[in-house]
Amino acid sequence: MLTLDVFLATMIYAALGIVIFIVSFVLVDRLTPGELWREIIERKNMAVALLAGAVAIGISNIIAAAVHG
């Protein structure tokens, strides 16, 4: 049964996961040479887009595993 405690815990873990994902992705963006978004949007660089997608999936898997326990 979904109680208020379970609902709040779910919302807190979801928000925490989203914040950690954003911070991690910004950190990766800062550590890579060049500007990821300019390469992807303006120059239509498919290799950089694939790299950014792979990084996003990897970070998401790590966060999900850490939250799940």
C-alpha cells in the first residue's frame, strides 16, 4: 500500500537522483575539451552526441544502483 511515508521517500530519492545526475553531467561537460552542446547543436557532431548519451546512461545506471542499494 502506498502510504505518505513511502510516497515522500520516493519523491526525495527521485529528486536526489536528478540533482546528482545534473551535477555529474555538468562536471563531465566541464572536464571534456570543447563545449559539448555547441558541438552537438551547432556543428551536428554525431560522435559527441553519442558520447554524451553514453555518459548519461552510465551516470543514470550508477545512480540507480546506488539508490536501489
